[in-house]
Amino acid sequence: MNTARKASIPFAMPNINEEEINEVVDTLRSGWLTTGRKAKQFERDFIERLHCRYALAVNSATAGLHLALDAIDIKAGDEVLTSPYTFTATAEVIRYLGADPIFVDIDPLTFNISPVELERILKKTKQVKAIIPVHFAGQSCDMDAILNLTSSRKIKIVEDAAHSLPTTYNNKFIGTIGDLTVFSFYVTKTITTGEGGMVVTNDDHYASRISTMRLHGINSDVFDRYNSDNPKWYYEVVAPGFKYNMTDIAASIGLHQLKKINNFQERRQWIAAQYSNSFQNLPLRTPHVARVGDIHAWHLYVIQLELEKLSISRNRFIELMFEAGIGTSVHFIPLHLQPYWRDKYNLRPEDFPAAYDVYQRAVSLPIYPKMSDDDVGQVIETVQRLLIEYSK
């Protein structure tokens, strides 16, 4: 007998309603499906939301990171600092350009890149051209510390904000601090376009370069060419660009998701508060919030099991949660444990002790606006039951 089943409370689920559906239908009926009016409107709305100068819609955050590194002229032989506690896309884009990632261990409280470790590594190397801080789970990195360490060497800052809309740092939106910032609209993120991303910057040159490179290195806009009152067939290819543009179909979803971002964030924050308040006196560590006055996007809620107080492993806990109908995940399997990065750079688990320790204990619980109060209660009750039952 096949006993396989899906969790009744999945780990993640997008919140798509009639507004998004109607906008997509309108786009389908318009006769213009690729990058056009809707994508441009999405960019304008994003600029208004973040108070940045430029927002450039792309088909993924990975594409956005690649374009951002290209814009700051990363080349073979350059070094780019980043966290090992992230998805592989953060580091793979560095290799796209022939450069090398230099991993920097994390702060064991926030899981963000450690300024102490960053300072230690910067003292040892002179080839660093950029840093990609990853705002883990929706909480900003210590940007003042990062900027203080890098500004004297003119090291560029490309922020990986895949988790972090609408996160703030010292009351400034992430997206207005570094040289460039990249957001993700993957289906699990705080807002979604299915697949998609946005690169934001205040720099004219970077914006111009990305605008050209995201569509084959062509120096004119395809929507303008095909919708002009006069013939505009001529264009020039000025660089070997990429196919990274966002479609109007995707942007149609994003237009309405962005309008709901405050409500989405408030719901995620409420769920996080229910979890944290309910998990006191259990053998686990709840997420540490470094700056209570700032907005935390709460893309993820990651607990750390105190395994020395439990008679089960982290992996068994995940299995038991699934058997109870609750989907979970692990964020992240550190990159220095992954075969490519491990073998390419001769890395060992103990090279990044904080990231390795967090990984062994980490479990990501469901946290998304579509969860009902009953869903949240079921997650809480199940975590409490399991940790009490298997406490030593």
C-alpha cells in the first residue's frame, strides 16, 4: 500500500487572488505578452515603494545578481566575498564571470555575514572587488559595519535581498544602501511573480548597463520599437548581453503583489510572534532579532533544535513533522558542504564553524500569509508535543 501523502500544511504557498488573475487575463488579451507596459509600471511602482532611482525587472534574482556583478565589472581573477549560508545562486554568479567567491562565516545569532570574520578576511587579501551580503530570512545584515570595513578600499556592495522585501536597516529600505540590490520574486518569496527579480540602484551607469545587458546587449527598447507611431526597426547590439528580461505576464502578478506587501509582512510578523511566544522553555532557539525597530520581512522562521537535550536528530524531527501533516525545510545546506564548492576550493566542514553548527540544528517552519490561525496553532502544538515527548 502506498502511504505517501502531501503535508496538509505545506511549507510554503503563494497568496494569489482575483486581482492578480484578472491582471494576467488582461495582459493575455492585450496582445503584448513580453516586456512592455506592465513591466514598466511594475518598475515605476517599485521605485516609488523603495524611494530608489532605478528598478530594473528581470526574470530571476539569479539573473539580477549576474547583471549586477557585470555592471561593477567583475572579471576573472577578482575575489567577491559572500556568505556560505545561502542558496548556491549567490555564489554561482561569481563563477559566471570567472571570479572566485571567498566565503565569510556567519554571525551565529542572525545567520548573516559576520563583520568580525569579514574584517579578519579583508586583512588577509587585497584582491577583493565586491561583497555580496545576504540578508538572511528577511533580517538585514549589519550594513554600517560592512560599509565601514569596505569603503576605504572602494569595495562594491551588491546586496542579495532575495528574502528581504520590505526589510529596513536603521529605517532605510534595503535597496537604498549598497551600490546595487537584488530582490527575488520566486514563488516562495515575500511577493511573487512566479519567477522573477528586480535590480535596484541609484547609479546612472549601473542602471544603463543592466538595461542593455538584460536583453541581448541591444541599446533600444523592443516595446518602443514595436509600438512607435513611426518605424523604429533599427537597433544596435553594443555588448554580448543576456536574455534576462521580465515578461508582462509575470509583471501583471507583481503589480498587485507589491500593493499587498504591507499586509503580507504584517501577517508574517504576527505568525513569527505566535511562534516565538509559544516556544519558550522548549529545547530550541528561536530567531534572534537584532534591531527591533526595523522591519523584518520574515521570509523564513528558522528554529535551532538543542539536539543535546533531545533524543531525536534534526532529520527525524523533520520526518515527524511531516507525519503530522506539516511541511518544513532546512535553510540552508551551507555551500562549503556542497560537492562543487567543497571540491573546487578544498573546503572542510570546520572551515566555517558557525554556519556548520547552525545548519545541523536548523529547521524552517511554515510562515506565509495564506496560513490560517488554525494552521499556525497546529504547527505550534505539533512542535511543542514533539519536543516535550523527545526531551531527554
